Amino acid sequence: MSLLPVKDALAAILNNAIPLAGEDVDLSDAANRVLASDLVALRTQPPFSASAMDGYAVRHEDLMHIPVTLDVVGESGAGHPFDGEIKAGECIRIFTGAPLPDSADTIIIQENTERREDQQDRVKILQSAPQGKFVRPKGLDFNEGEVLLKCGSALGPSQLSLAAAMNHASICVVQRPRIAIVATGDELLLPGSQLGPGEIIASNSFGVAALVSAAGGNALDLGIVGDNVKAHRAAFDEAIRQGADILVTLGGASVGEHDLVQKVLLDMGAELDFWRIAMRPGKPLMYGTLPHQNGTMRFLGLPGNPVSSLVCSHLFLQPLVAALAGRDHHNAVDKAVLGKSLPANDQRQDYLRASLTTGNNGEEIATAFDKQDSSMLSLMASADCLIIRPPFANAASKGDECAIVRL
């Protein structure tokens, strides 16, 4: 199977990647989720005409001659409305957010009044105001029955507050895709272990799980499986049992005698879309689908090298998870200028770890690290972006424009 261009690999992975079905969740659990249906207001906001300031609710017709002294016949506070009628020459004390009586139409702020201690039943209006001033009319924000949040809306702080104001205690959101992560290799041990000869720490799954979570998915860590068919099959069956939408394998997708991922998946009836892509790092990337009795599980076989695994996760896994979660799944490609010259490229698309700085004219400068070995996580952790070098790109000079993907 020939090497597949990066854009074709991404297109294949995102083919038919539509948002999952909706589920009802409590509003308190809906942060950063995506609406699965339009959200209609269950009430009007505000539900009554209300005062926007502390002051006095008056009839505007009583303000024809200023100053004027009015009788204070009651009070309206938030949650404690005035139950009565304001007649000619009368007003009530009112506070911010309190209901405005139907017989009043204007608010005079308290700074424009004078009320003597020995005459608390009267107030002098020192300055007039336009009719309707400082009154929030009923329905100013929205009315019952209005669609205020559309299907597909991301639920950030403002959207959640609006949903609450609409009187929704629960809402229907796109399900979080479930991503089963399986690390493969006899040499792998969990962090904190004492290493024996030839053994290394399994690090990839932690970064991949964090990326899955950031993209809107739930990571299911199924641990480490050794280099034997039975262990692989058991892990993949467990992914199906747990209802995984995507199976992500770390390592074992190449052609060595101990690389069993592809063999086991094909034996289970998997359909392989592609294997090996024209990029660096990350050539041994594998993608396909595995039909089973409850549906179909996508699988993505990531390279075992830590940097290759993370780069491929950024470029392919993250948009797939985001698409299934109903989120924006397009990898933004930005522009920068090179901080140093780069040689001509071969047939594989390069993704070079680089730092980003700001030049004197405000331009962003991307400087590739001298070392790009796919095992060096320390440089990956220091990188701000990946410089994209297309296949067969000519040599580039310092100051030339380049394409970058932010990390």
C-alpha cells in the first residue's frame, strides 16, 4: 500500500464523522458540551417591567412641573412587589430589579430626589426624566417560545447562563464520544515502575487521553497489552464492550513480527481504509472501521514513538473526536515567518517542532528546533507550533513565510 497524502488521510478519517446522538444532562453538567437540538425559552425575561435603578416609581404626567413633591405610598423590592395602584401625586420607593406597578411608567433615581427624615411619607423630585427612563420592559431580553440557542451551539459560560434564565434545568447535548486507548508492547511499564533491562515507561496514553478530553471526548484507558494475539483481542473486545466510538492503539501498527494490531483487527473483521501516510513524524498511521454486533467502531492506529503519536493525535484524532462531539473540527493553519533557513524536503510532508516569538513589526516568527527526532518528548513539550513543510518543498530562507499549526 503506497503512502497516502496527509490531506487524503484526514478526509478519509472525517468521512461520515457526524455528531453523535443527543442525551439529556443536568445544566450543571453541560459546560463545554454542544446542543443537540434548538433550545426554546420556557419563560419571558424579565417576566414583568422592572426598575433598572434604585429610586422612585412615578407617573410621568406628575413630572410636568419640577421640583414637585409626591406622596410615598409604598415600596417595591426584588421578590416583594408593591400590591397596589399609584394615583395622581403619588409614587413608591423602588429598588433595582423590583417589579414596576402598572400605574407607574418612569423611574426617578434617588440621586435626583430629596427625602427628609421627618417626612418619610413624602419625597421631592428635583430633576425630571424622560418617560420610561430606567424601566426594563417585560420581555426586554426574550419572550417565551423564542429559540435563543440553536442546535450545534457550544455551551460556554454565557450560553449556560442564558439556558438557566430560559428556565431549563436539563438540556439535550451531543453525547461525548468514547475513545478507548490501548498501549501495546512487552517493553512498556506504567510511570512509577522500576525498569528492568530493555523496558521503558509508557507515556503516550497520558498525552492522548488529555487531547481526547480537550476535544470533547471521554478517554477510556484500557492499559498496556503485551505482544501476543490473545491480549490484543481481549483489549479490543473490551473496547467494544465499553461502547467505544473510536479505538486508539499506541504502537504495534508497523510491519514487525511483534506488531500485531493490524493482524488482530483484520482477523476480527476490520475494514482497513489506509495504512502509512506521507508525513514525518507519523508514517505508520492506520485507520479503518470494525463492525460488531452493536454497531461499528472506528480505529486509529498511532505510531509508538511518543512525538509521532502526539503529532498524529493533534492532526487526525483531535478533529475526529471534535466532529463526533459536534464541535468545530477544522485544524486551523496559520502563517508565520521562518526564524532560520530550512533545507529542501523529500516526498513526505514534514511537521517540525518549533518555537514562536514576535518580531519587531509584530509578525510571528517560527523557529524550528535543531533536533527533530520523534522520540524526544522534551522538545515536543517546549514547542509552540509545528511548521508544515509540504512534500518536495524547495529550500526556504530565514524570513520566508511558512504555514504553522499551533499546539
